[in-house]
Amino acid sequence: MRYRETTPAVTWRSGTSRVAWLGLLAGLLLLTACAVSPQPQPRSIAVQATTEETLKATLAMLAERGFVIRHGDGDLGQIDAVLASRSGYEIHAQVTSGGERPPGLVMQNGDTYLTLSGRRGGQPLDALALDPLFIDVQNRLGLLP
């Protein structure tokens, strides 16, 4: 009785198998990249103004600072903006009223919540980058002395 030599089903010599292995490797790398990318941490403040006033003040602040508004929805109270002069600098603003407290609430002085988050160069913006934006909005609303 003679044993027949078999070739493994997957070899590096086979063009189809190589493409399958490379595709699998690329997929795993993509999933790994998504898993390690840190998410922007939102920061929120509560102000004594209406949601409409707060949204308008936020929109004016972003536009004056050179941001291009990619998406704005007054009904949802959302603004997405990118800085025209810097690639990869983006801000997301959310204005809500009443209801549950938003994540990252650092100051409560009313019932309208302004939540900001963003990225610069793929990294989440920290408090040092977001706090001047909050101060600017409060100035526009006349809430700071």
C-alpha cells in the first residue's frame, strides 16, 4: 500500500490563497485600528439661555473662529464643523434642554446644556482646547461678567 502525498489546501504559492490571506490580514488590521482609536470625550455646561439662543451663539462662535459648518440642524440642536485652516480639526456641538444631564457636565448654571467634543489630528480634544469655546459662547450670551 502506498501513501499519496497531499498538498495543504492553503499555500503561499497559490495566487488565490495569497489574496485570501492578504484580505484577511487587511481586515484584521482595519479592525485593530478602529479598536485603538480613542473616542472624543464630551464636555458640557449648563447655561441660562434658550436652546435657540445657545445654538445661535455656538454657531456664531465657530464661524468667527474660522470653522466651516459641515452640518447644522436646529431641530436636533446639532452642529458639526471643521477648521478651514487646519486639516483634521473638527468639533461636534449638541444643545439640549431639560431632561437628563449630558456626559461630561462641568458647570451647571441653567437648564440648557451645551456639549462639545472634537478631534485634532485623530486625537480627542481635551479641556484646554474646549474650555475657550465654552467661554466664548457664554460671552456671546451675556452670561459672564
